[in-house]
Amino acid sequence: MRPSPLAVALALSLCGCASTDMLHSPPPPQRSETATEDRDTVAAVLMASTFQSMQQLAQAGPAEQAEILTAARESYARSPQGAAQLRYALLLATPGHPGRNPMLAQKLLRELAARPETLLPLERAVSLFELGQLDNELGLKADNERLQGEEQRADHERISATQRRLQSELDENARLRKQLDDAQAKLDAIAKIERNLTQREAGNDGAQP
């Protein structure tokens, strides 16, 4: 059954109202990024403070170096995660101070890499970069120590071989000397026997009438 003209007109009227409402309805509110910006600002400030401490740690005297590192260690002890752990790890990895401990710094950074949710994006980037630097440094150190160990073993083997060869030559010289002494003793014995025979023959010749 075809719709009546009144029904068609009513439907068009409703459609028109809906279109009008859509045109005049306000757009959806934009998502506020203030919280994200504040978080990134805080991370940037914290990183700048940490980088400044790293510079001071590398340039300060022993007493100030110990003070900076102690403060970072105590802060990490109170809150062993997130920014405090990252700061302590970065200070431990900083060259130029007696408290440097790259292996512990690597361990702390690996723990942070396993828990990325504890860091802000900027902190994660710094953590991963420093971890890569430490991995390269400690990897090269391990390779160098391995090569030095191999060289030391090779030197030890060469020295041992030289000592064995020298001892073998000494033993051979001792054996030859003993043979020479034995031969000399035999020659002396033969010479003594010959002298005795000569003296006896001479005595017998003198005793004849």
C-alpha cells in the first residue's frame, strides 16, 4: 500500500528538522592535552636537573662527588623505582668520579627497561639510550679482557714450552756429562792398568841375572 501524501510530508518534515539540528549542534569538545604537556614539562625539568648533577659529579671535588652520589642513593633507597632509580643509574654511569659503577648502572637500567610504565616517555628514551651506551662499553671491556686472557694463556703456554725445552736440554747435558765422566774414569783405569803392567815388566827385566 502506498503511503499517503500526509505521511510523506510528515516524514520529510522530520528529516528536515533532524538535518537542521545536526547543522546547528555544537562540535564535540576537543580533548585537552594540558595534562600531557604538564607531564612532559616535569620530565624535562627532572632530566635537566639530573644532567646538571652529572656534570657536577664529573667536575667536582671528592667530597662533593660523594655527597651527590650519596643523596641519589638515599633517594633511590626511599623509592626504588621510576625517576629516582633512573637518576641514580645515570649518576653511577657518569665517568670521572671514583664511585662510578657501570655494571650496577646497567642492572638498574635493565630493570627500568623491563618496567617501562614506571617512566615518562622522555625518561624512557634517556634510559634506553644510556643502557645502549653501557652495553657497548661493557661488551668491549669483556672482549678486551677475553683477548688479554687468551694472550696471557698463550704467553704462559709459550713460557711453559720454553721451560720444558730448557729442562730437556739440561737433562741431556747432564746425561752426556755423566757419560763423559764414565768414559774418563774408564780411560783412567786403563791408563793405571797399563802403568802397572809397564812397571811390573820393568821390574821383571831388572831382576834377571
